[in-house]
Amino acid sequence: QVQFVESGGGTVPPGGSLKLSCSLPRSVGTIFGMAWYRRTSENQRRDLVATINREGGTYYQDPVLGRFTISRDDDEKTVTLQMKDLKSEDTAVYYCHASTTDSVFWGRGIQVTVSS
């Protein structure tokens, strides 16, 4: 079973920064869309945070616009989320996502806690 290798996360005070990364095996075929979602303790659904397409075009939800940056490395099959100026409401489990022509991949989740 193909899975992401995830890294990053942890606990930071408000205003801090964190970087999340997810990598797929190089044997995975061409990846089209990549994205990050998050799930808070109050809301059990996964909410979209940011997306990036193969051309590098990005989209961000309003709460993270200007603070988060999504990027990808297609050679390394990696998607990254750089987060700055973190707020308590950013506390959540973050999930990476990628899609190919015939498969969809989800990360297992990375805990991010913003607390003083």
C-alpha cells in the first residue's frame, strides 16, 4: 500500500512558524493536484486549506491567505506547507493529499498545536 512519508508539525506559540512536508514514492505516476486539508477537534470534517496544480497555480482559503505557502517538488513527489504567524485557530490535524490519473492519496495526519 502506497503511503505518504510525513514530517513536521508540533507545538508552537502564537505567532510561530512550522513547515509540513509529505512525500510519495518515486514509483507513483504523474501527480496532478496536490493539497493540504485540516481537521479541528470541533469539526470532524476535513476542510481544504490550500491547493497547488501541476503548473504551480495555487489557491488558499481565506483564513490562511498571506500566512501559509504551499509548494511542490515533482521530482521528489513532495508537497510542502510553510506556515507562519500561526494562530490558536490553526490548531488541527493536517492532511496532505495528491491525485494521479487513477489514484488518490491521503496522509495519515500531522498534529499542529498553537498554544502559549
